[in-house]
Amino acid sequence: MHAEPSRKLLVIEDEPSVARQLQWGLGDKYAITVATDAEQVSLALATSTFPVVTLDLGLPPFPNNPTVGLRLLEEGLIPAGTKIIVITGNAEEETAVRAVRLGVSDFCPKPVDLGDLEVLIARAFRMHEIEAAGERQQLASYKNDGFHGMLGTSAIMQTLFAKISRAAATDFSVLISGETGTGKEMIAQTVHRLSGRREKPFIVVNCGAIPEQLIESELFGHEKGAFTGAHCSRKGKFEEAHGGTIFLDEIGELPLAMQVKLLRTLQEATVERIGGRRPIPLSLRIVAATNADLEQAVAAGRFRRDLYYRLNVIPLTAPPLRVRQDDIAIMARHFIEQESKALRLARLTLSSAALAAMNGHLWPGNVRELKNAVRRALATVTGTVIRPADLGLRGPETSEGDAQGIDSLAETRGRAEAEAVRQALTLSGNNITQAARLLSVSRPTLHDLLKKHKITL
């Protein structure tokens, strides 16, 4: 059997006997390139692409410790997405966990058992193929700028997009809840853009940013002479939105007195300016948003129950980025491409360490924080590879003082295993037989994995 040209394997190994063993045992299945030091690794990666790499952490000039091998991972020399299998005699768990956080997918101890290593390599190639197919699928979905400008291919976002489409087909009030930075205004814009009111105005009001003494005039307008300084009549935001959609952001910040007037406006479909004597008919759609728990605010007497029910006809939730881990890398790459074009920068790539750092970060500022991290990276990066520090993130490497807070190798591998199962199910449309084939496991094994990781179809 001849090696498949597409199944290129880079062996980074400084011991000639081990390199020969791998070439002899695997050369009929894979097109193998051997690199014995960091310089040869750079040359090999500059001239070819390798889906899978085996890496001896102990390389010259320090063959007895993992310094050089870890440095290769930290510096992002091996492209993100490449499956890295460490072949090492160094069995220290701290080094192993650090390597996993830097992008390593598996380990094979020395002396090498060719049978075990062949299983690991075959699995790594299969996982690379699954992930590459998934990324192609994700990128294809972004060719038209995602879902009407909204980014996200994870299951939770696909469910949200379906709900937005159904909400837009009605004229009912929508209440969007979600943390700061999750894109609540973009959801509101999409509801408007897909609705029958799309040709009419979309008016945004930040209820938390308007001084309390001005909010009534801002929302409902005033007549000339209604108060000191009212030199002319002025439309409020509700009148400006007539025929279209008004988006009331941070609705939970609205004072109780204004909640009463807002409720009357919604019930009667009219607005009355300050100082006015006649109601003005309105036709508009209300979309409100909040990062607060309105049910809790109702219970505490800070928000009117009747207004809450009036607004919460169609509830939508903008999920935080930490529960959309499938979307982080593809969104980051989208923002990099978008911002690089605007700044006329050369093509930039994310290192494996940067991807690992992003996946390990909780993103309290959500999508807004991710976009700002990308902008920070474009302003600070030197060269063409973005590293954790460029993004303002801590690298996956851990100091001795942090060692007790790191995940075990078993936990890290378990997360990777669960993610592989989810990706296979997504690509196969939840077809168990096809997903098992993608993962190179039996159907009973896949069912065991579903139970182990509590994954439901």
C-alpha cells in the first residue's frame, strides 16, 4: 500500500532510532516528513501543510526537558487546527496539562508502541477531517454575512434564529433578555428587518441613558410652551417610530411613573405629548430588552407586573458567549478578516495557544469583548500570528501557584471527546450511524459516549 499524498504527517523527533521506527512502521500509510529541531520544523511548516504532527517535547539544545517543545507550541509555529500528538518520556502531569492547553490533542509515551500510536494518528486525522468539514460548513453559512448579519452556527444560536424568524412574522411585542454584550440590539434589528415593517423606521431608545427629568419628553414629545425652554413642539421617539419598530433597550431602568404612561400608550395605541390635549394614533411594534431579571424586579415592586406581561408576549434570550463555545473561533476569524480589510493589514492567523486561551476564557463582556480583543490584537501583533497576549488573554501555560486551579488531563480530554461527539452529530444531522462512522467508533460505543457526556439528540 502506498501512502496517501493528502495524509501528510510531520514527525518532530531528534532521536534517529525513533524517527526510523515511525518511518518504517507508518510510511506505507502516511507521507512522512521528519524534522529534528526547531529550525527544520519552521522550514517544513513553511513549505507544506500537515493535518497531524507528532512532537517530541525534548528537542535540541535541551533534549532532556520539554522547554523547546513547549516553546514551539507557545509561539504558535504549528498552525491552529493541526492535530498534535506528543511523543515523550516526560510523564509529569503539569507538563501534560500545559501542553493540552497549548493545543495538544493526545499523548503517546516512550518507548513507542506502534500499534497504539497508529490508533492515535488515525483518530487525529479523522478529527481533523471532521473539524475541517465543520469549519467549511460554518464559513459557508457566513458567505451571506451569517443570519442577516448575526453570527453563530452553534445549536443554541440556530434555535434562536428560528425563533427570531417566527417572531418577525407576527406583530406582537418582543422582550429580549441577555447579558451585556450579547447582541440584544442586533436581535431587535433582525426582528424589524424580517418583519412587514422593514421599510419603516427602527428607533432605538436607551431607557437607562436618559435623565429621569427628560425621559417623558424624549419618549412622548411635547407641545410648544409645555414647560420652560419648550420653544417649539417636538415629536417623541414613539411618534418617530410610527409605522415601524421602537426598541426600548434596558427597559428595566424605566422609572415607575413612566411605566404607567408606557402601559397606557401600549393599551390604547396612542401617545399624548406633554402639554397636549389630544391623543395621537400610533401603529408600531414594541421590542424591549433588558440585562436584568424582570421577574425578580416585578416581585420587588420595581417593575409593573401588567407592563411586564404586555411586553413579554414573545420572549427571546441572547445567550452568553461562554455557552456558545462552538462559535468563538469562527467569530474571531470573521472579526479578524473584517477588521484586517478595514485596516488594510496582511492576512493574520490565530495560534493554537490563542485558540486555547479563547476557549478557556469566560468572556464576561460576551461578543463585544471578543470583538474588542480582536481589535486590540490587530493593534499590537507583530508578524502574522496572533498569540494570547495580543488578545489581552493569559496563555494556557500555568504558573506553579496556579497549579491547583488547573483542570486534570482526564477532564481536558473529556471535554475534547464531548466536543468531537457534538461536532460529528452536527455534521451527520444527528444520524447515529453516520456520526459513529465519522468518529471511527461502533454504534454501541457512540451510545455509551452520549450517556457519559449527557448529550441528548
